[in-house]
Amino acid sequence: MQRLRIVGAALATITLLGTVTACGSDHSSASSDKTVVVKITVENGDITPKGDRIKVGAGQPIDLVVTADRAGSLHMHSDPEQEFAYDKGTKTFPITIDRPGVIEVESHDPPQIIVQLEVR
């Protein structure tokens, strides 16, 4: 009888540890709800960043924050493709990407890949 109690206590402990681990996993996925901010600077004909890869979760909010000394536009190779026009100053473009993959955000003037959003 005592052996059954020990086995029962061990199973209860294993079950409890499994539950705690699952809660830990849920907590890490909750952080994917946090907005990723991508700062883009356009100054004197130069754009930064220059092709950085940023990991984001599928459906995670992303803010493309453009600070520019002139008007221009960004092009995003998503499905559907998107274009974001900006004026001189600072403008924020809130986006989300639902499908996993790598999405390029680029400029045509000057032609360059600004960031690659690696969606998981």
C-alpha cells in the first residue's frame, strides 16, 4: 500500500512539473504579442539599417518607424505586396505578417534591402 502512495506521489509530481513547463511555454509565446519596433533612418541619401535580419513571430505586431530628411517610400515583398509612402519627418507604419517566411523591406531610391523580417 505504501508503495502505491509513493508511486502516486511521484506521478502527481511529474504531472505538476509538466504543467509548470507548459505554463512556461505559454509565457514565452505571450512575448510574441509585444510590438517589434524597426527604426529606419533616411539621411543625406543613405538608409539604415542595411539588410539586417529581424526575427518576429507570425501575427506579431511590427512598427516600421521611418525618420527621414526627405519624402520617399518603402516596398515590402509580402503577399500582397505593400508600399509605404513617407514625408520628411517621422512616420510609423504598423504591420503584421501572418505567414512564416522571410519578408524583405526595401527602398527603390536608393535601391537597397533595408531589413529582412524572418517570420516564424
